[in-house]
Amino acid sequence: MDKDKITDTAIEFMKTNGYHPQVAIIVKDNGNLLYVDLDTTPEHKESEIQALYLLCQAENAVGVFIIVEAWLTFIQSNNPKRREVLNISYQDRDTMELKTYEIEKRDGKVIDLHDISTPPVGELTYGGLMSEAFPTSPLPLSERRKARMVANKIRKKNRKGRG
């Protein structure tokens, strides 16, 4: 798994298509990748993270990328000075990395992305959202199936009624 290649592919997709789907890319212990579309609407964000956590457990994940478009603002969400960005995060059991690229548009088309990531200040302690999603040893097959089933039910419920 090559983090730079995934990042470069996401940037090129954004430049070519003018958008990037909200996606998680689960890195399995065998090196294969599993692409998972995300519903990042406020009403589904928390349950989507729960489903992603379960999928990481079910797939014996060693890492996960989360790629989303977002607005960057320092004051309020409707600030006219907000900036459109592409966030690419990578997490595994020991690390968390976040890259932020400002999207430059001209005449409504993406013409470039500029890395505006800021390096961490001082020493950071890693923990939180996905820090326990990566199993220290593979789950038994029956538990993997249960986790996958629950994750799929959550995701199906979140997508009910979408076109």
C-alpha cells in the first residue's frame, strides 16, 4: 500500500472530474484495498463511522484512508471567506496523518489543488475516533461475519430513500 499513490490518485480524480466522492479505503492485512462510499450528512455521520469501525474489524484492517471534500473556515460555516478543500486522512493503530488541499477553481472547474496541510505542533497523542478499529489479532470468522452484517445494515439504513 502506497500512501503517496492513493493521495496522488485522489488529487488527479478531483482535477479530472471536478469533485471527489466521499470514500473510505480500508487497507486489509493482506495489502488489498476495500473502497467504501461514505454518507457524511450530519444525520448519518456518526453511524457511518460505527459501520466503518465494524468493517475495519471484519476485514482485519491495518489502516484506513478517509477522503472527503469539505469547507475550511475559521469563523462560521457560512463565512464568504471559507475555502473549499479536499481532506485525505490516513489512520492505523499507531498513527494519524491528515493532508488538506485547497481546491482552486476557475469558471467553475477545478484547475489545481494546493497542499495547505499544517505540520503538528509539538508531540501529539494518538487516540480517538478510529484508534481501536484495527484488531491486534484477526477476529474469528463468525465474529467477522457478524461485524460485516451489522455494518451493512447500518449502511443500508443510511442509504434508504437516496436516489
